[in-house]
Amino acid sequence: MSLLTVGTVAFDDIQTPFGHAERVVGGAATYIALAASYFTQPIQLVSVVGDDFPSQTLEQLRMRGVDLSGLQVKEGQKSFFWAGRYSENLNHRDTLETQLNVLADFDPVLPPAFRQPQYVMLGNLTPAVQMRVLAQLDTRPRLIAMDTMNFWMDTAMDELREVIARVDVLTINDEEARQLSGEHSLVKAAKKIHQMGPAHLIIKKGEHGALLFQRHDEAIHGSRIFFAPALPLAEVFDPTGAGDTFAGGFMGYIAATGDLSFENFKRAVIFGSAMASFCVEKFSIDRLLELDEQTIQQRVEQFVHLVNFDAQLA
């Protein structure tokens, strides 16, 4: 099943305690598309780059089943660039430099073939751009998911609320969930965010896993809740793009199965978590380019064993 995604396709400069990757490929849409491509194709990508973006990477995306008809290439201009430095525990990062370049006046244009997707993943961008994508759709997709961040909560809350009201799934981290809802308890935060529109909320907690909330009147606190742990890894080199990779794996699995039940959403969270665990093992998109079905299935089985236990009383 087709999956439409919009987001950045960009360059990153990343410093972690384990190394420095200079001017490597990044961007939300890049990570989303690559992760989702292991589950469903085609991936319809909408973004913008300058003519400095490597043609080799574009070809790698095409080979993974990513349709780049919606990718604008601006001649004589530079691609979006972000530089950041992570602290020792990798849970905190400082932005060192941001160059909007082609992203400064990005106006997404959906090709006719992109206007009837069954599944949509709105990567982290300005809410206005996310809304312009939705406005170009001819039909209502089966499922619309979006990612956002606290920057838009600080600078464009009214526009952000308009987009949130249109989507079925919102993916944010725990800090962002608290800011958006005004609640410290994540259970209470989920209830308030459900009232804004999304029936499903995924709160990402980095190395501490992810929480899935589904609005349900008969459940405790008005939500069904599922928790997926993060897989303990021997080596983590670069967390950049892990959240986007999670979103791509999650939506790719949903698109592949076509099952919108809560039980399948739980499975999708595990598959998304598995994809994110690969992402952090190398800098940039390198690890995502070398996966196969067997490797992914083995990683998912590790997650299953991590939480499988006998609950019978002695």
C-alpha cells in the first residue's frame, strides 16, 4: 500500500562522544522513507533539496522503492543543513548551526499520483507546510500520522493545533507531550491530547522505550495503553533520526498489514522500535541501507523475548 511522507531531506553535521560525522545525509523524510520501505512500497516522498544533494543518495532511495516525483530540486541553491552535538549520555543535544536554505520558502506540491494515498506520515516541519500537504489530498486517507516538536509549540501553536485536529496518530517525546498538554502525568497528557483530535498518541522516551495510547471510553483514564521497551544495545553511535526511523517503521508496518486494530498498532510500535534500534548503530543512514527482512525479523524477536514472561502465580 502506498505511503505518502513529507519532511526534510538534508545534510547533518553530527558530533557524539563516539565520533564526528561531517556533512552526512539526514532529514526526517529520508529516515522515514528508508525505514518504511522495508515493509511497503512505493513510498511517495515530498520534500525539497538543492542541487548540492548527492545523486547517489537519490538513487539509493529509488532502489528502495521511494518515488521522488514530489522531491523539488532547486538549481543553484543549497539543501537544508543542521549541525548538532550530543552529550555523554546521548539524551541531550545542542544545536550548533541551522541553515534553512531551500527550506526557507518550501511550498510542497503533490504530483497527481500522490493525491490519493491510503497512509500519510507528516514528518517534522512547520505546521503550515504539513497543512498544505493535507489540503492537496483528493480523498481522506485511512490513517494520517504526524510528528512535531516543541519549537512549533513555542512559535506556531495555533497552526499546530489545526494540524493535530486533522490527524489520527501523533508521535512526540515525553517532554513535548507535557508541554502540549500542560500535564506532567503522561496518562493525563494523553487524555488531553486525545481531546485535540488524535485517537492514537505515541510518546517516545528514547532509551526508555515508547508508550502507545489509544482513545477508548471504557479504558482506565480513557485510554488503552501499551508500553514497548527500548532494546539494550552494546553500542549506540548516533541517535539522530531514530524518532523518524521509528515513525517510518511504524507506518510502514501499518500500511503493509492494513490492520488498524489496537493489537496491530502494538505490533507496529515494536517494528518501529526495532527499526530505530538499527538507526542508532551507525552515523547517518548507513545502517538503514544494509538491512534485510531476516535481520529485521531477528531484531523484532529480540524485542518479543525482552517482554515475554510467565505471569502465573507460584
